[in-house]
Amino acid sequence: MSEPRIVAIGRSVPQQRYTQQQLYAHSPWERTPLLDRLFLDSPVQSRALFVPPEWYRTPRTLTDTNAAWREGALALGGESLLAALDVAGRAATDIDLIGVTSVTGYTTPGLDLLLARDHGLRDDVARLHFNCIGCHAAVPLLRAAADFVRVRPQAMAAAVAVEVCSACFAEDPDPQNLVALSLFADGAATAIVGTQGTGPMLVDFGSRYDFEHIDALGFELTTLGFRIVLDPSIPNHIAHAIEGAVLALLDRHGLTVEDVSSWCLHPGGSRILDAVQTALGLSDLQMRSSRRTLRAYGNMSSPSVLFVLAEELSSRLPPPGSFGVMAAFGPGLGIEVALLAY
């Protein structure tokens, strides 16, 4: 049976980028030490936002919010899909499965079918749509795409992760909301998964959920729109669970942390990356792609870990025969991991 691999990755972010200083100037809140620290002393240098920050000063309905998400998700998701197909040297009609994940909005028919229609995929394309997952959704989406092509060796799948976090920003001085406003951004990434061609093999996957702290991270839909739940304890919980999740994955293949040369970790924030680095004993070099992604893009939720992998492949290509680990963190309180072979 042929092994699935990531044949290509396409990325897209909105054209308009903002520095943290520019976004700080748009803040409608009273200047406080917390606000100053979050925006002016941040590891994030710039972020791309589909919805301009001026929008947050005007009243808007949930209908307005969702319409902005839909417009942005279709634009960014489509751009990343076409970019991935171009890198892979394949046509839209070559795609046998399109899978999409997004947590920042809702539409029916789903983004998967809308993207398939808009970009020329076949009308018999298989479909998959993940919602209500969050920042770690790209990893289980890759797992589903890998399972699809593993039993169909000639098939090709497109796994699209797209988020328009800016459509969900709320004018709320709650500290958890302020943290989100200083961190999250917009973007899309598409991974083409198949058994033909080059690219890292998707060897295995694993999950670990901390049900005791399931409410520490989440996204609530209220009559006023989305409300972020972002408890300050999240980095500690992830640090406590990440080693067990990674070791369980590696043990199944007779590997240890020392056997892994490439680490692609979801840039959920600098405190999360610090906690994971300490828990796994990783070097600054092994963390470079994750920190570069956080610095250049912020936290885009589900596409972020694919941006990290693309950065790793372009700036520090792992040697043939080596292994990599992809890990993403999100609501649940969950950790999703994947073992890659180069």
C-alpha cells in the first residue's frame, strides 16, 4: 500500500498587513499597561487582516460578521488552493477529495463545495468539512486526507485550512479578548496530499485531550457574535501534556525525541512556544520555523501549522531519511500530532 505524502503547500494571506503599532493606534480602549504590553512588546511584528480595523468602531450584526468571514474565506481559501495546485503542477480536475476546515464562520453549502464550484473541481469530487475544531484542525484534516489517498493510490486530495479571525474580533475590554486581538490574524493554507511525487510522508497521527480543562480554550457564538475563551493557564496545560502526546506517537515507530530533526509547532503564542520548547527540550534552531511564523503572521488558527511546515521546507529542508513532528494545539484542550518522514 502506497504511503501518502504532502505533495505541495499553497499559502495565502490578505494583501493588507499591519504592524502591531498600527493596530495599537486603532485600539478603541483606554491605554493600560496590559494593552501596551500586548501590542507594543509583542513577538508578533505584523499581521494580515481581511477586515480593516476601522470596522470594529462601527456597530455590526452577526449577519455582517458572518458575511465578512464568508467573503474572506472564499478569497483566501481559493488563492491557497490555486497556489498549491500550481506548486504541484496539477489541474483542479485532478483533485478527488476536497477537505476544508474553518471555525471563524458558517455557511451551507459548505466552503468545500463553494471552492470546488468556483475553481473548477469535478462535480463528482468527494468532500469533507470540519468545523468547531479550531487551531489544531489542520492535523486531523491531513489525517482524513491521508486515509483517503492511502486506499486510493492514484487519488489526490486538497486539504484547505482557512480562517478570517478579523471578522470575529469584538470590541470588548475583557483581558482574554484583548489577548486575542493582539495575536490572531487571517490566512489560508492548502496541502495537496497524494501518493505520487515528492514531499514529506504522512506516517502516523495521534491525539491527546485534557478533558479536565476542556473549557480553558474555546470559541462561543453569542447574540453579539463570537467570543473567545482564552484562559491564561493554557500554556501550562499544553506543557504538561505535549511530551506524552509526542512520545506515544514516536514509541509506535521505535523513535525518540532525539530521532526527530524537524519540528513544526503551532505558533499559538510566545508563551505556548516557550512552554513546549522547555517540555520537549528543543533547541532554538528547532523552534525557528514556528517563531518565524508567529513573528511574520501572528496566530492564524488552523492554517498556522501548515505555514510553519512550509517555512521549514523552504528555509531548512530536513535531510532525506529524517523524521519530523507536526503538533498543533486547540480547544478541547487538545493536542494533535503527526509524524512525518522526509
